[in-house]
Amino acid sequence: MSRHVVAVAVTDGAPVFELAVPCEVFGIDRSDLVDPWYELRLCAAEPGPVRVASGLQVPAPHSLDELVAADTVIVGACSRQIRLAPPADLVDAVRAAYEKGRRIVALCTGAYILAAAGLLDGRRATLHWMNSADVAGRFPGVEFDTRALYIDDGDILTSAGTGATIDLCLHVVRSDHGAAVANEVARRMVVPPHREGGQTQYTTPLPRPRLASERIDSLAPILEWARARLHEPLTVPRLARRAHLSERTFARRFHDHLGTTPLQWLLQERVRLAQELLETTEETVESIAARAGFGTGANLRHHFRRVTSVSPHNYRQAFRRREPSIGGVERGNETANAQIQR
């Protein structure tokens, strides 16, 4: 089986972190998890090293023609100069890759390149919240949602800045190889496999008086408590009591911290647990439904399909094609089919 080629566009003055993340996720050999793993290619308009931020030089031995030929194209965050005047050859290459049916991923301000190529017109996309006013004015045909950490719109994916590039790259791995593999990559990187909420929890807040207790408050203990009891009936009143808050205060604080409601968060966590159980066990759908807190198999099927767009059976068929590896970690030998990825 041939490797899935991930090509990263390297531009002058590119931020280092957003360039390093895809190198870490896709460029390190992880064939003990999935064999073959991805093949990473760094591409630029001209051969030779590219000077990125902080004066670092990055080898980019591959051309933009190889970018077009890749299976997944990643356009990393770019400097202000590149955002103001996107290189025509890069814009053309990204557009050509899209027309060939490649998966296109923009990390943070890489969305400027996709927008300049016309790929985001009429679509929902995201990037760093600090760029929201500028990008909205320059590309009015794009629905920029700067609340999201990342957005998967099928063949085009976009992310917010810096840390959210990790979220999106892990999401790509999860889409291709399942939650168990993505979780293991996250463990090796010592990062959460999935972060709750959106960018709103990181934006500059409007000035308002706040109590000291509000400033130091954290929902982490109640989230961990709930994750350990997903099989139990969990309601907003029960969670609020556990947090020693009124229902209204708890719901408001939950939304302020995570950008979602307690019940939506519970549904996401239960579906995520069901995904991992479908991948890593032979338990029946009824058993998994009970362990994940859905009660019945019918209830699990309903919510699972609504969240993932596929049935539990099809999800298991796509991600259970694994052979044992050393240490009990499962080794994948096939990527997920197109209905899971899109």
C-alpha cells in the first residue's frame, strides 16, 4: 500500500510553530501505529532553504508541482507580507490541487491563500480571531467563524491559530485512522487528543468587574468527574450540584469556558467514547451503548449517525482493520474509506 502524501507549502517568513506542527504529526515515522504512515513533503516555489520567522532556514526540496500531486495539501500560517500579496504561483497550485480532488488544509492565516484562490467562497471557515475584521473585509464571500478551533468542511479544512493547528492535524489523523490512533499520537506529543470549546475562551474579554473566585475557577474537576461516569444518568441539575452552583450559573459558566452547553458536551464525550470502544473492542453495539451512556443500541445509532454521519457498524468496519503490534498497540494497515473522511 502506498503512503498518503502530505505536502506542506513553506513560505517566506512563515511562523515557526504552525510549520512545526504538521512536521511533528505527519513527518515522524509512526509505522508502529499505522503502516505505512504518512509521507511528508515540504514544498516551495523555488528549490532550496526558505527563511521563515526568527531567521530560521527550512529545507524545502519539493516543488509546487509536487504540492499539486499530493494527497493532502497543507497551507501553513503565513507572514503579513504574504497575506497582503499572496504569491500567484502558490495560489494557482492550491487551486489546481483542489480541482484534482486533493484534501486542502489551511492552518491559521493559511486561509488567506485559500480565500485568494476562491476556494472558500460560500463556505464556512475559520482562522485566528485577531484576523477576523481584516479577513472579513477582504473576502466578503466567505463565512468566517472565528469562534471555532477548526472547521472540517469535507474537502477543505481550516483552523484557528497556534495551538489549534495541533487540534486540526490530530483531527486529520482521527479522520484517516480513527480515534485510537489519534489518541496515541496525542499521548506521545503530551497534548489533549481533543479540546473542548472554541476560540471564544481565548479572545480578549470585554472589561467587567469579576470576583476573585471567578478568575481562578476551573471546570476541569467536574469534566473529569463526568467523563468517569458517562454510563450514568448525567443531567444539568446533577452536574450543577456537583459543581456547587445553581443550574443557571453552571450553564452560563460552562458556556463561557467551553463555548457549548453541558448537554452538547456530554453528547460529544459519549460519542467519542463509543468511537474508541468500536475501534478497540469486540463488544456489541448494545454493550457499548450502555457503557457510553446511551442506554440502548437504537439510541446510540441515532446520536452516533447524527454526529459522525455514519452508523456504528460502518465506523467499526472502517477502523477495525488492524493487526496487533508490540505492546498491545493496534497497528493499522488501511486508511478509512471516503465516507468516513468526508
